[in-house]
Amino acid sequence: MIEQSNKAISPNIVGIAQRIKDAGTTSRKLGAEKRAKALSWVYRWGWSSPTLLDDYVSPGRRGLVKGLVDQGYLESYPNPAGGGDKGNPRQAICLTEKGQSFVEGYLDTRHDLLPQKRADDIPWRQLRHDYLVQQASVGAIKGGRIKDALSPKQVSQQSRAGIKQPDAIWILDTDQRAAIELELTRKKPGLEESQTVAALVSSISTEPGDGKVDMVIIVSHSNAILDSYKELLKPNRTLRLYTRDSQRKWVESGNMTIPASISQKFIYHKIDL
């Protein structure tokens, strides 16, 4: 029988073994952090896409989401319309009960629990629009332009009567809140334009803590759409207002003036599709 003395083990080998052990620990920790980051995003938005989520959590690498699907944390649903064109994913993913339990297991009491409707959370009829909102939010976070983004699911928890619910709210480094409005089609002149502009103006905060936002960022791929909003929101411009009459028909009910101080809080941003 051959006995091996500890003295015979090279210090270099011991050091290598420790580094391998530490690397394994670090790797597991990073893996757990990525899983938590991915599942938390889906929990907050209700759904996402595999490509977008991989890009957010593990830039330059693919396969994280597939692994979470295989492990039972996420479930994938094919796009009924096929998808595959730019801004229109082929698949959408939602949390399973296992994934939801994982996220809610580490939320502290300061966080509101968000209902998870599984496939019913996926906005198939406006998938491209809502996907582009998520994509823009991920890009802004990764680019360091904002600290975080609040999803429509989160925003609805904070909604107040008479305040427009935006497509998302971006939290800036200054802790200011910017409402994001993605416009892919132009509003119809008259009632639709009036209601949209009045709601946007009402969303601008005048008092701290009133549930409103500090500014609105209007995002579009179209210069014509952005120019129309710039015109509608010009300082001191008069906007026609509408209400329903006794027969439930929309009729003109007066005017409002766009305050100069409010109009300066609208930002216009062009994106490429």
C-alpha cells in the first residue's frame, strides 16, 4: 500500500484546485443572478421574447431562456401570426407556476405582487408595438440612459383616475419619471387627436407624489407622426375638447390651452424599424 503525504502535493496544485472551486462557485452565483434577472423581467412585464431576454440578461450569448424553459421556469408560446419580421418575435414566453414562485420567493414586502395571467398576458393583437416598447426599454437600460423601466403591469398598479397610462415609465438617473408613448400610426384628426393630447398633458406632474410623470417621451419611426405631435403640443396652442351628450354622442365641449411650461416637458425621439 502506497501512502501519500500531504507534503507531496504541490502548492501550485492546491492553488489551482482552489481557483477551480472558486470559479465554480462564482459561475453558479452568476447563473443564479442571471436566472433571477430574467425571471424578474418576465414577472414585471407578464411576457417577453427569448431573443430580447437573452440580449438583456446575457448579451452576446444565447441559450439562457431555452435553459429556463427546459428547467420549467418559463413556457414558450408560438406567435399565431408567424412573426419573424423585424420587431415581431416568433415566440413569446411567460412564467410557469414554478417561475412565479421563484420570483415571489425573494420579493420583499415593499414590492406589490403582480398577477400572472400566463398566455393571457401576451398582447397578440399589438405584439409588435409592445415588443418594441420592451426593446427600447432594454436598450435604454443597457446604454446607461435610465436606471430602470416600469412595465404597463406595474404602472397599472399605480394608476390614478384621469391620468393616462403610458406604454412604460422610465426612471432616470435623477429619479425623474418619464412616460414612454410609442406611436406607430397617426391619430385621426378631431376626437382621437384631442383625447390623446389632453390625456398626455394631464399626465405631466405638477405636484410631487401625485402619481403622474415629470416628462413624456414620444417615440416613433415616422418624422410625420413626431411633427404632428410637435404641432399639437405647441405652447399656447388651443385644443378642442369633447364630451358625450345625453345620447352618448361625442360633441365639442370647449377648449384648452397647452401651457407653455407643460409643452417644454415633451421630448420627441425617432427610432429605426
